Amino acid sequence: MLGLGTCPGAPDEFDNAIRSECTEYLKLLTLTGPPQSMFEHMFYSYCVIKSGSPEDLERMMARMDAESSRPIDDPAPIRDFPKYGRPLVYVGGIYGKAVGWTHKYGLIEWLDSAEKYHMGWAHSSSIKRVEPDEWKGSSRL
């Protein structure tokens, strides 16, 4: 599969390469049955529901990394906030958006000063919800 940030050429070539990878993976999925893992669900969403962009792929991979590194002391299911209207938050010097939550933790997305996308867990006691006029995060979220 193509690595993050790689683009074989023009956007059309990138789209064709992604579609080709999606087609091969979807063939494999049809042989093994319905999607079972979060990866398969996200892959299906990315490849079938919409064509996606490099930014979408980067965010999907960040979400998978965050889910695999979730705190071990909270086995509760992850609940997601709706994509539009996610709470604006401030956590330890970072302005971001809350993507999901469990009983003890919040899953936060943010862009650093170089506009690189990040996603990570924060203990609920360290998350402060802020109003739009207080929020100093990136508008690209």
C-alpha cells in the first residue's frame, strides 16, 4: 500500500493508485466475509463511501494508531462525537477538538505549529472545554 505522504504523480495518478489498492483489498474482504476489525471498517469507509484525500488517509491512520495505544486501564467502548460540532478543548497547552471519549479518557485531535495532524488520549480531568472565542486552534481541523 502507498505510504503516507507519497504521491506517484498528479492527483489523478494518486487517486488511481489508491483505487487500485482499495479494489485489491475489497476482493480480499469479499473472500473473508464482512468487515470484522476497526481497520477494515475504516478502510471500507475510506475506499467505498468516498474516494478520500491524503489528509483523510493521514487522519484514518492517526485514529488507528490512537485506538491501538489507548490507555490500558479503561476497557470501556470508545464513543465518538459527531464529525460536525465536536467540542473545542484545551489540554496541557494544546487547543484541539474532542473526537471521542471513554469513561476516563478523551480522544483529542489537533494540528501542531507545522500544521501536522495528531491524535491522542488525555485523562478527562485534564481536558477543559472552551468556547469558540477562546479557542486558538487551527481552522483546518
